[in-house]
Amino acid sequence: MAIARFPGLVIDCPDAGALAAFYGALLGWKVKADPTWAEIRPDDGSDCISFQQIDGYRPPEWPSQAVPQQMHLDLMVEDLDEGEKAVIELGGTKADTQPGTTFRVFLDPASHPFCLCVD
């Protein structure tokens, strides 16, 4: 029997609303934000990713570990080229280092690495 349920992921960032808007648009999820906290959820409310605004935020430096990535999201897509186009249009950037062929590494607007994956 589980002790807990409904795990949530909270991502530190310099602007909670802006980062929630980025991932909300990328996933097609609804955004709810206040000045220092935001969250995104799908229509059925089954999942949640939250964003916590941090003073003095230090963005990860990927692939270097001078400031570790600490976490990253893997997001499944049907087509890497189409996914890449959408990420760039939303304000993400493609990372210079691409270590695989079935996924691509991007940086969100707060420099957190995340991957679009087809496998």
C-alpha cells in the first residue's frame, strides 16, 4: 500500500509565471500563477508541475556541472524536428551538446535542460 500519492515536481526559477507559461504552452496544460508560485496541470488534473520563484537563482550550466542541472524533464514527442520548432518558437534554445539520436536536449527560458524524446 502506498504511503503517499499524487507526487508533484517543483522547479526553482527566476520567474515562476514565465516558466509555467513556457511549459504550459509546450504541454498544452493550464497555467495558474501568483507572483512567486505557479503550476501547470492537464485538463483532467492528473498531474502537476509547479514553479517556485527564487531570489538569487543560479541557472544550471549544462553539460558542465559547475552549477549542476539537479533535475530534468524528458518529454515524449512524435517528431523531433516538429518538437524542436515548437520549443524554439516558445523561447527555448537547443543545447550545443547533443549526446544522442533518439532525443534532443534543450534549455528552457531559465536554462534548465530538458529533452524531447521519441524513444
